[in-house]
Amino acid sequence: EPLFRSDLTGEISTKASLNRESIAWYRIVVRVTDRGSPALFSDVNVTISVKDANDVAPRFASDTVYDATIPESSRIGFTVLAFSAIDDDLPGSNNSRVSYAIASGSDRGDFRIGD
């Protein structure tokens, strides 16, 4: 079933929810027809781009639990773990850029993320 509809006013409207991660744009043809005999018509191409919404939560690249063991004598700045996360919103947009922070467990400030 079509996702868009047009009526006698010439307005195009959506008929269903859109998801930019599934389909980023649509190309449709709109036809206008008169009621003469013979009926005459004209077509126009319409491209509809779907603007990205921040509707996908970031996730860690690995779904495993991260565990690390480090020596007690580790120097300040010792790298404990390195991990990455991804967000399936529009690549390069603010919606897909991620940042990291320690949410809990380092109340004394013994660990940090980043510089």
C-alpha cells in the first residue's frame, strides 16, 4: 500500500509512519488530470527526503560484559580498556555522534574516560 496520498487539493500527505533508517528518500510521480474528453494529464516528479530523527539509541559494538584486571602498580594514565559504540542514526549527523562518560562506580575519581 502506498505511503503517500494526494487528494483533490493537490496536497501530498503521509499514510504511514516513515523511518529514515529503512528508506531515506522517495521518488514519486504526481499526475494531474482534467475532466475533459479526451482527458488530458501532466506528470511531475517529486522527491521526498526523510529528515533523520534521533530515534536509535547508541549501543556498544560488543554485547559482552567487559572485564579487566590491572596491576596495582599501574601508572596514572594506564589504559584499562578500549571499546567502541555505534548509533544507526544518519551517519555524520549529531544524532549518530556518541560520547562516553563514567556513569557510576568511580566516585573517588580513580578512573576517567578520554583526556
